[in-house]
Amino acid sequence: MLTLALSKGRIFEETMPMLERAGISIAENPDTTRKLIIKTSHPNLQIIIVRASDVPTYVQFGAADIGVAGKDVLLENGIEGLYVPIDLGIAKCRMSVATKEGFDYNSAVKQGARLRIASKYVQCAREHFANKGVHADIIKLYGSMELAPLVGLADAIVDLVSTGSTLKANQLVEVETIMQISAQLIVNQAAHKRHRSEMQEFLDAFALAAEN
Ligand code: ATP
Ligand code: MG
């Protein structure tokens, strides 16, 4: 039996069609069941439902054999012990810097100002500003990053943006794109060695679904 770790929401919703293309369906919907272990129609595959940021942890420790995690999560968490064979091209968004409307970000950067940056993505934010040679004090938040510039907690935020409507609703503007983000298939390296033949069927199915 192989275990696939997924998070509820967009990762689950966008991964399911990929499994369905391989003829695999699920017995229960994670939005309506309280169960955290979900059987599939495939006798050798079960799904566990975990927080998005916990997916790499379950796979690194071998509690799940494979998982689907955003590039953002992998960059923050690290990929020790993981094999990342397929960019699934789902749950797409970008990681960007945003400020309050009217804040002159480019001038602040040019003048070498010290910026206060609020983010859930502290590693990515730190690396981005270090590469630009900008002095940045990073403040770790766990959610609602959009609020930080509005109440003076930070000059800017580093957050994920897809349509930009949340930024707009809060009078924020995207001033710089850091990178494009999509979900990646991750595999426990040891499990991959041990169960190579059992796993290959699923890796092939994901690779095929990702191409389409
Ligand atoms: P949690 O809700 O458990 O705190 P999360 O907000 O990271 O975690 P989701 O909102 O389900 O969980 O996002 C999962 C992944 O989807 C993200 O890690 C990211 O890779 C991707 N994603 C795509 N678009 C967006 C977006 N607009 N906002 C946030 N994440 C997005
Ligand atoms: Mg969320």
C-alpha cells in the first residue's frame, strides 16, 4: 500500500482530476468527511489529508510515500530526503512583493532604505532581498499578510498572488514578482528505492496527467 499526502482545498481539487485520468477515484470527499485517511478505488493507494505546509514533513519521515506540495512550501521547508520528479503544473500562482498603494517601493529600494517585510515565507523573502542587496527586517506571520502594510506593521509583504483580487480589495499593489509557483510531486527517496516498481505506475500516471 502506498500513501499519498494531499492538503484540502486547491491542491486536493486539482490533484483529483489527475488521478481520475488514471482511472483512480476516491471513496469519500475530504470536504464532507472528517476522516483523514481516505481510501481510493486503487487497492494499493490511500490518501491522507494534512495541512499544506505539513505535506513535505509526512513524506520526509516516510509516513507518506508521495505527496503534492507547492514550490513555496518546499522552498520554506527544504527538500532533504525528498525526490521531486514532476512539476504538476497545478495550483499555479506567483510569489510577489506587495505594498500599500502610493508607497514608492522602487525609490525606497534605490535609496537603500531599510524595509520591514511581513511574510509567511521568511526564507524566500530573506533570500530575495539579500540577492537584491536590500536591508530587510523580516517579520514572520501565519496568515492575513495583507493587513500588515495597512496598519503599519510592515512596508511590504511577500505573499502568493493568483488573481490579485485580495490585494486590490485591500488597496495593495504588486510591485515585484519573485517567482512563479506550481505544485510539485514529491517522493520519499528511501520509499522510492524500496518500492520502485509499485510506485512507478503512479509516477507515470502523474507525469502523463501533468503533460496534458
Ligand atoms: P493553510 O490554509 O493550511 O494555512 P495554505 O494557505 O498554504 O495552508 P492553500 O491555500 O490550500 O493552503 O494553498 C496550498 C498551495 O496552493 C500553496 O502552498 C500554493 O502553492 C498554492 N496556491 C495557488 N494559488 C494560491 C493563492 N492565491 N494563495 C495561496 N496559495 C496558492
Ligand atoms: Mg490558505
